[in-house]
Amino acid sequence: QLQLQESGPGLVKPSETLSLTCTVSGGSISSSTYYWGWIRQPPGKGLEWIGNIYYSGSTYYNPSLKSRVTISVDTSKNQFSLKMSSVTAADTAIYYCARLDSSGWYLGYWGQGTLVTVSS
Amino acid sequence: QSALTQPRSVSGSPGQSVTISCTGNSSDVGGYDYVSWYQHHPGKAPKLMIYEVTKRPSGVPDRFSGSKSGNTASLTISGLQAEDEAGYYCCSYAGSYTFPWVFGGGTKLTVL
């Protein structure tokens, strides 16, 4: 059974860089059918798609966050990562990693999510 | 592109049916049969309930069904149960955009 697990600091200071890693187990991140994505949910708000990466390294970013976001992949570790620079309190959210199935463009598997708080 | 439009809340009594709508435009919902629905209980990972408008993943009860007409997709939950109380989000592929995936704003389902 495929599992995704987010990891990283739960507290980040304003203006600094948020860094999270998603470890994939039970399946290969290098499968040609899937993309790997980051989605977040600020407190009391809905889901916001941050961006996706393909195992080859091709990336796709939400235009609203593109200037601050970098997603990378490490196929040797079966992991992909998110970096978001110049964070503010508005970036406080639960961050989820997920697998996007390109056969139907749906998110079939999700991590449990990790809360990141931006505060000094 | 803009988020898909969902009602902020819906409610129903146990055993009843409810329908949650998801309205987009011809570039997303109306243009592709790639609408999916997710159930989200607080503190848990979102769960895929419907994909490609009408398909149910293995393990999802057949009380959950999806449909689409024009630019509006719908999720219907029949025989409401207390455990169905959750947030529900639609999502659509929008191939003509640079970032061609968009969520709806989410709907809170309350089981009375």
C-alpha cells in the first residue's frame, strides 16, 4: 500500500524559508504515470494547490506562489521536497503531499499532513 | 484561473440525500471529464471519493455518486450517515492553463 509522509520543521520565522520533505513508501516515485504534489490548507480555509513535480524533474507551480516556491525530487531516496521562501503568517497551514494520477488527473494518495506555523 | 464555486455548507438528516454542486467554466469542468471529489475530516488526510466525474475508487461506498452537466459537476450522497459529516472539495483539470489543476472552495456537510 502506497504511503506518503511529510516531514520538516513545524515552526518557521517570518521572512525565512519553509522546507518540507515527502517520503514515498510502498511504490516508486519514478513511475511514469504519476506526478507528485504539494497542497496546503490554511486555518479555516480551503485547499490550495502549491505545485507538482514529475520524476524527471519537470515542475508545475501555482502562479500565485510561483515566485517563492521550489519543488525538487530525489529519486534515489524516493522523496520530493518543497521550499517556500520569504514566508509570512499567511503561509501558516497544514501542508500535504499527494500523488497525482495522470490517467485521470486525480489525487489518489495523500500524506497525513504537517502543520507549519510561521511566527517569530 | 479562479477556484471552482461550491456552496459553503449543506446539511441533511440521517438517511436523506444531499447534493453538492461544483461550478466552473468551459475551460475546466465543462471542458474535461476530469472532475474529482475529496472528503476531508479535520485532522485527517483528504480522501478521494470520486474521479473522472463518476468513478468510485475501491472501498468508497456506492452511496457516493458523481455527475456533470455543462459547467457544473455534482456529488450526491444518499442514505446520509453521521460519519459523512466532513468537508468536501471538488477539483478539475483545466488543460489550457499553465497550471491546469484547480480546487473548489470546499463545502461543509453537516449531518443533523
